[in-house]
Amino acid sequence: MLHPDEIYLILRDKTLLLELKEQINDYHISYLSMINEQLSLIDNALKVCNSDSFTMSKG
């Protein structure tokens, strides 16, 4: 399970990546796949964290 500080950092990184994704222009389109991959990893980590916390609360 992630510590609240770690969750904060993950959400901050996600916000920064989403902002960067919006600012990418045609010259930097190759970065989109890397950004999307990082966003996917972040979403998966948050899903695992949510399911761990749900399991512990029901436990």
C-alpha cells in the first residue's frame, strides 16, 4: 500500500504529464507515446492502491 505522500507525488506527476500532453505540438508528437505509457503506469498504480485500501478496510 502506498503512503499518502507517495500518492500525492504520483497525482502531482500525473497532473504535470497531462499538462505537458496538452502543450505538445507537431514537432514533439513522438513524446506522446512515452507520456501515454507513463500515464497508464500511474493509473495502474493508483488502481492497485485503491484495491489494496478497499481490501484492508473490508478485512
